[in-house]
Amino acid sequence: MHATIRRYDGVDQNRSAELTGKVNESLVPKLEKMPGFKGYFLIEADNGVMTSLGLFETPEQGKESSKFVATWIRDEKLDTIIPNEPKITSGRVVATSDRVLVAV
């Protein structure tokens, strides 16, 4: 399994609920249909930072997801909410646990 982490700086904090809604309603269902999809998480941090974690079977699928998300951001006209390109880190997952509890 491979993970792709995208860190977005400068996110408009006043519109984070709007962004989160669009991610849940539009982006996640599309990512779930991508080949090799294993999971997706969006983390809201302080000071206008949001980080996403995508899990895919192969590095190529992770790269494709980054291209897909960039296109989705443009198509949804979210550049005023997410004004900066993400810092992307990706690699092979070398340790894992399947106990994931998320409260929304």
C-alpha cells in the first residue's frame, strides 16, 4: 500500500466548512471509484492548514489521485479557498493498523 499526503497552506479558514462539504459530497465518492483506492482522510489543522491522506495500492495510483484532485479543485473553482499548490509527500506504507475510528 502507498500513501500520498498533500499539505495545503493558506486555506481560507472562514470557508473550511464549505470545503469539507464539497470534499465529502463530491471528491470522496469519485476517489472511491479510482483503481486501487484504499482510503482517504482530510485533516483540518490550525492556521489555515489542511492535509489529506490518500491510500492506494500502487505509487502510480497515488500519483494519478494527485492529478485528479488538482483537476477537481480547478473544476470546482476552489482556488479562492485553496490558493496554494500542495506540498506532496508519498511513499510505501511500512507499518499499519486497521483500527481506524473517525468521528465526523
